[in-house]
Amino acid sequence: MLSQQQRTAILELNAKKVSNREIARVLKLSRPSVRKVLRSNSAAVPPILRQEKAEPYRQRILDLLTKCKGNLVRVHEELAADGATLSYAALTSFCRRQGIGQKPIVPSGRYDFKPGEEMQHDTSPHEVEVGGRKYKAQTASAVLFYSRMLFFQINPTFQRFDCKVFLTDALRYMGGSVERVMIDNTHVVVLRGTGREMVPVPEMEVFGDRLGFRFVAHEIGDANRSARVERPFHFIENNFLAGRTFSSWEELNEQARQWCDRVNATYKKHIRAIPRELFAIERPYLKPLPAWIPEVYRLHQRTVDIEGYVSVNSNRYSVPVSWIGRRVEVRETKNKIEFQLDARNIVTHVRAATVQPQRITLAEHKPPRGEGVKRGERHPEEQAIVDAAPELAPYVAALKTKGRKVVAFALRQLLRLVKEYPRQPLLAAVGEAAQYGLYDLDRLERMILRRVERDYFLLRKEPENDD
């Protein structure tokens, strides 16, 4: 269809006595199109008067759209099943023009805040290579709303402890605190509610009060509200992480900090400024941090196992052998883990960032050469079992080779059975289990309980009254 501009040009050239052939050649149009415009003698584009193919099915389309949950592919399939000769392209164009099933287009808004008023924080998963191994890690980012100062860290996990560590480092990097920290509706911070109704976890609320800010969350679906922190994730993935490998998580985050220094000193086209220069304006408006910021830590209660190790996050850390069987308090911080038996007995380890089964042994906890546990020596639990019930020695030997549990755990469970249950039901159940090659100690305990119930808890039958 010819535009209004083309139709106006045809009429002007015709008024100057230019032939139809010449008009068609100059405007690169067909002569029938030129003649049609001259016959109408109007530059206005004529409206489409024909009825759309989908118009007769309008009400049916509206009904099917609700039934098919807004899926136009299914709507078209149902219409075809009803005998409608309508292409899918005709259906979608009709729905577009009529606004059927379409969300109304609204212009995006703009948020402006004063310097020092808000910092936005969010996380995003990224794949990184650390120590020759690939991890699905979490990138935590924080951006000052006014100056666009960026700070981020990458960690293998992101729990409440990691969130507090990150925000502490971020505010130290910025050199001050803000009035509020805008977050997504993440369970790490949110106790209940969303948006304005969000109530933070008391632990996180107290943490924010200590550093001088409060947590706020945007409404669900209002992604523009946190756009300042969302935008850098693509930049981090395609610039910082592109082609980089790291030997450790410490090296990764040290390089991330240096990269942030470089990026914050670079001119940004979309803001037409350098973040460092805008930060010079924002810096006086930030709240000063407390004179002393306590180190973020996480407490655990653990019992030292029979090998002299304490398990934290699937990693096993060594302690003195004299602590075996004792209960210790574990204080986990960003870079170290402390095991405290009492005020005078504290062992400090470097914290392993990754959660993977490994044993970390300090040199002073290794026994002198020749004084370690001999392969032929029995476990303490095994010796206790044999001393209490020598008849169980063959079953214990078979349990160590054929049982599915860790030997230390299995022996500990069997020792508990020996201590808690009467001897005769125990020996009878163990004899039957050995006969059938049964080394599942949970089933063995149920066999003992059946015998105990039968032999020790028989109810005396009351005599019947003749009255």
C-alpha cells in the first residue's frame, strides 16, 4: 500500500503535467498504482474495509483463550478442530491488533535518589573454574544507586553467613553505609512477606542496624526497581569471567576487587560520567561505619570423632587426640575456623571455602613416626564389644567387611545395642542374623526388640469370673 508521502508526490507531479509513465519511473511504482491514486484524487491512505478472517470467531477465541491459559497455539488447534479455515499467523495478527491476550504496553519509569540514600544488592549464578575444577558459584553484587560504584564477590555458596560477610566487605569498600539496601525477595534476608510488606529475619535486621542501614524489597515483578544491580551481572560474566581461571577462591576475589577498581575509574556512556567522580560527590553523604566492626562468624557444636577430627561443612579438621570424644565449640569466620575446648585450648584452621569431603590435618596433630594407629589394632568400640560379649567376635569381624556403613559408625551402633538390650535376646538375634548373612544393624535392632517384647513383656491373663 502506498504511503501518504508517495500519494502526495504523485498528485504534485501530475499537477505539473508530468506523464503517468514518467511519474511511475521516477517514483519506482507501477502505472496502475499511479492511475489509482489519480482517480481517487486524494493523498489520504484509504482504510481497510474488508473484514478480518478471524473476526467471525472473535467470541470463540476469547472463550478458548481462557480455557487454554493464554496459549495461542492451543487456541488455533481447537479452532481448526471446530472446522475454522484460519492460519496461525492470521490468528496471532488479529489478536495483536485487537489487543486480545496482550499485556498493555506501558513506558518504563525512572527512579532517582539522593546521594547516600540507597545501595542495591542481588546475586546471580555463574560458572567459574577454580583450582582446575568448574563450580556453579554465586556472584554477589552491590551497587551504589547514585554513583554506580560497583563491588562484587564470587563464592561457592551464598547463605545468610555469606551474605553478612559480603555486605560487610562491600560497605568497607564503599567507606560508609547508606540509608537502605534494596534486595530481591530472597529467603536469605526475608522472613515473610514481599515488597513493602517484607519482614526481614531478626538476625539480618540486627546486622543492618549495627551497620546503619535497613533492608527493603521491591514488589514481585518490578525488576526495574533493582535495575542498577541487575545490569552489571552480564558485564561480569562476559568481561571479568571470560577466559579467566583461578587457583583459589581468595585469588578470584582479589582479582575481582582489582577489576572493580579499574571499572569504577572508567567512563560510562550510559551515565556520561566516571563512577569514581560521582562517588566523590556521594562520599560525604554516606553514614560513617562503626569504629569497631565485629568479625562475622557462625557457631557450631561438634563432638570430636574417634580419629581426632571435627566435621564442619563436610570437611574434617584435626584437633589434638586428647580431645577425642569431647564436645567443642566451633567458630567459623570468613577465612578461619576455631575449635575451642575451653578458654585455654583453642585450635585454629584455615577455612576451606568449598564444601567437599576432605581431611585437613595440622602438623602438630600428626602422631610421631611409629606411634600411629597400627593396621592390626582394633577399634576401641570393637574391643569393648568383644570384652562385653565374646560370642559376637565372629559377627563383628564379618560386619567390618560386609556391612554397608562406615566401620566406625557400625561398631558404635553395635556397641550401643550390646549396652542397652538384654544379653539373651541380643545373642539370639545376632545368631539368626549371622545365619542369613544380615548385617543391617537397624533390622538387627528390630529383631532384638521383637524378642524382648515376647520374652520380657508377657501380660498375665486374668482369671475369668464365674459370676
